[in-house]
Amino acid sequence: MSWITALNQVYDNSLNQVEAKDKMLLPISYSTQKVQIEVYLNENGDFIRAARLADNKQMTAMPVTEDSAARSNGIVPGVLCDKLIYLAGDFDQYFHPKKRGKDYFDAFLSNMHDWIEKGNAPEDIKVIYRYLLKGNLITDLKKAEAFEKEEDMVRFVVEYPNESVTIGSWEKPEVIESFENYYVSKLENSDICYATGEDTQIATKAPFKIRNPADKAKIISANSDERYFGRFIKASDAAQIGYITSQKVHNALRWLIGKQGYKNGSECIVCFSVKGNAIPPVIDDDKDIFFDEDDTVETGENYAKRVNKAIAGYLGMRKLDEQDQIVVMAVDTASGADQGRLAITFFTEMVDSEFYDNITKWYNNCSWCLKYKIDNKVIWKTGTPNPKSIIEAAYGIQNDMDKEILQVNDKLLKKEIDRILPCIVQNKQFPKSLMETAVHNLENPLRFSTSMFKDLLSRTCALIKICHVEEGRGETDMALNKDNNDRSYLFGRLLAILEKMELDTYSDQDKMGKRRPNAIRYWAAYSKKPAKTFQLIRENLVYYIAQLDYGKQVYYQKLVDEIMMQLKNIDGFTNIPLNENYILGYYCQNADFYKKSTNDEEE
């Protein structure tokens, strides 16, 4: 299935869905434009009133021709809503005659008259046409104090005495249906549509405004026959698409991006069901899509159950024994600009069962206890880091220690998200180099505040976990594993113990301030020469250890002795640099300390 076929089916399956006007699934031959003035007429075509529209009310879906939707210069009239120069017969009375307002006005009236004569236009169109023939729109707007700029757009509302609810002419079903039938029948260039194989009217200009209302980039573009010399006689020989199909495809993509797309800089990524079924947002900057704030029993196993239950729920919404196609695609321009050629930078399709199996593996294999901020309250729960937070863990820089914000180069962010996307939706292997970069980023903890360092530590553990799972090294447990004899893991545990011994002597003021323990200050050296640095930190802690009560001294010394014995048994107490497992050992030992202190407080 091609992207055109998939989006064409989405349009047909989703046409009856109702959305906010700025995210609506546009009808055929419709486009969106901001309109500043709304004019009210009675059934006889007489002016009643006019009002300027607030910014949040201006976006209007209006009927357009191929030419008016893509106009830039020249006289290219619309058919219903347009600029004052097209609608006002008295434009030249108020502005310089060299603008040739009459030529614009006559061209617009010609379009509307043709619709009325050949398209069996609804009564609203006839009423608006009768009003415009009077040629005093600007005069009426000035009297109503609704005029401000000559570039303003205008839309019309016709009020009938017997109507209980008044809606705009541009959004009435009979207007939408009438214009589609009229305009399609007017198109003369009939040929074979390369997408459907049907003999139909061919689109000569592709719509734009795909990623946002200001987007001028086009996915399909052939504005010069010369580029096809030597291969084709003319551009249409290379590819041509039916007008109806083109409208459906572009409107569906625009709707999906506005409704559920992810903005990766100038790139837009959208994941959708061809049959219109609801699917989870696979990329979200807010939080883990399976996050549950009310879940009080929080373990890795519990999180996995929640993920599996949610996925089963999505699959259960489809009809019995029905398979759906899931498509993931991304579009972007080469330079990131809002004009030029819009390329499809990523495209994949699969049956929904495969898609859900892939994202289940991702969310289970890349899960860890992470930091979330809900209503200005920090909570720690098992979840999966989103792509942006993963890249922040690898490349993030904290420029301001008082703000929990990480800076990442925009181009790098876009590039790395494109690397992660296939890992989520296609079960591709996670790039180990990204995990190693995150481990390296942690090697200088003094570049981060204490809370940010803990946050990055958890994210990095999630990346280590998924790399280990994909390498066949088994599941990585968030709980402390005292039987783990991996050398780096054991050194990580030792580092956490040294840190805890010092922190236990800190006052509340020290903990609230910016004082950092020796274990953090010597972190980089410890990862490269662990045995030598361990001895150095241990010597620096003599004063702190002396301040601990006897029970704690015995407890910590016993832990150190046990780990030293494990290292001795594997001849591991050396200065060989540590691998990423020391991060896991440090985290798990720290988590175990926290768990014990919490249990003690409860008792």
C-alpha cells in the first residue's frame, strides 16, 4: 500500500468525524484561510451588520479552485470568501485606482455567476451574489466600524427568518456538496489517475499548507517540463494524480498532522490507522503514553501489565477478526523551510498486531523508574522515556543550575529522533552509540544540578536496559541484585555506598545547598581508574566516617567488605575502565538505600 492509497482510505473512513474548525477534515475543493471580517445579510441580500473576528475565530474552511488555493500574484479570484479587492465593487473609490479593483471584482463575480448558472448553487450563494452586485461592501463596513485594512478577508452569513440556528454560508452542507460537484465537473483534463487507475479529472496543482497554515511546501510538484527532458515529453508523463484523490490525500494528511502529529522541528511525524481506529501516540513530549498517576503499586512488573492491558484495549476496539493497517510517515523539507519540496522522510506500514507488538516491546524493554512532574509536583514512577528525553540524556547541557532545562542543538535533536523512530514502530535495534553517549554525558555530574543528575541517571539506565535486552543479556532489574558479580556493577555499588556514607553526615542545609559529595566530584576519574579512585575517595571520607554512629559504621563497612570479596574472587579490583554496568550498580544500590530508609520511617 502506498502513502497515497493509505491516506485516500483514511479520508473515506474518517469523513464523518467532527473536529474543531482548525483541525477539521476538509471537504473536497476546500482550504483554510484566516478571515478578519464576518458580514451578515438577510434573505433579500441586504446588509444587516458586520463584525471583526477575534484571532481564535478567524480560521475558516472555504471553497477554493486549484488556482485560487495556490495564488501568489495576478488576478486569481476565489468563489465565496476572499479579500476586499475581490469582493468590494467600491474598492477603487477608497483606494488608488491603479490597483484595478474593478478587474478583481469582475473576475470574482464571474466565478460566482458561473457557479450559480452551471452548478445549481444553494440559495446562500445567490443571496451573497445579489448583495455583491450592489458594489458597496467597503461603504457598509465603514458604517459598521468593521473596516481596518484593505487586505482583510471577508466571509458571509445569511440569516433567514425561519432558521432557529444560523451558521456560516461556507460551512453549510449544501454549499459544500454543491461546490464540489460543480467544480469537479468543470475540470476538463480527464486522464488516467496513476494512484487509482481510474479515468478521471486530473489535478494540475497540488495543495499545500500540509504542516501548518503558513506552509508553502508541496509533496507533489511539477512546475517545469524542462526537468523531464530525455525521460518524458512532459511532466504529466512522469506521474499524474486524479483531482479527487489529490484532494483526499492532502486533506487527510493535513488533518492527521493537526490532530495527532508530532512536530520534530520542521519535520512532522504522524502515525495513523487506515481504518480510522484510535491508536496510542507513539511519540509524545509530555509523558509516557501509558503513564498512570493513580497507580499506587509501582513496579516494573506492574508497568508491563499496564502496557499490555492498554495495548489489548486498543486491539479490542476493532471489529472481530478484523485486521487494520497502521502507517507511520514523516514529511520535511531539505532545509527545514516552509517552502520548496516536501519530502517523505520516513514511511512504513504494517498490520496492527505487528505494530502493537513492536511498541509493547519498546515500552517494556526501555522502562525504568523515571521522574515526572505533575501539577508542579515531582513523582517517580516506572515509565519509558520519550525520544526527546532520550536525546537530552545523551547530549543535554544544563546552562542554568537553577532551572531544570536541558539544551540540545535543534538539528541534532531532529536527526536523533529520526534514528529512534524505527526502534519504536519497527522493532529496529536501538543504537548502542546513543546509550554510550548518555553514559559519557553522566561522567561529569558537576555539570548538572543534583535533581537533574538523578533524572538523567534514570533515563540512562533505561537505555542500558534496552541495549542489554536486545543483545540477549536478559532482563535488567531495577532492584538491587547482590548476586551480580559483574565487575563494573560491583564498582558502581561501591560508589553509591561511599556517597551514602558522606551524605549521612550532611545537615539539612548541606543537602538543600549545592554541596556535592566526593563520590560525585570524583565520578569521571572513578569510571576510568576505579581502584585508585576508590582508595582516594575512601581516604577523603575518614573524617565523615568518624561522625557516623557505630551502627552505621559497621553496616557500611560490612557492605564494602562483601563487595570487595566479590571483586577479589573475580580478580576485579583493578584500574581497568568501567563499562556502563557501573551506572546500574550505582543506581540499584542507591535505590536500595532509599527503600530501606523509607521502610524504617514507616515502622
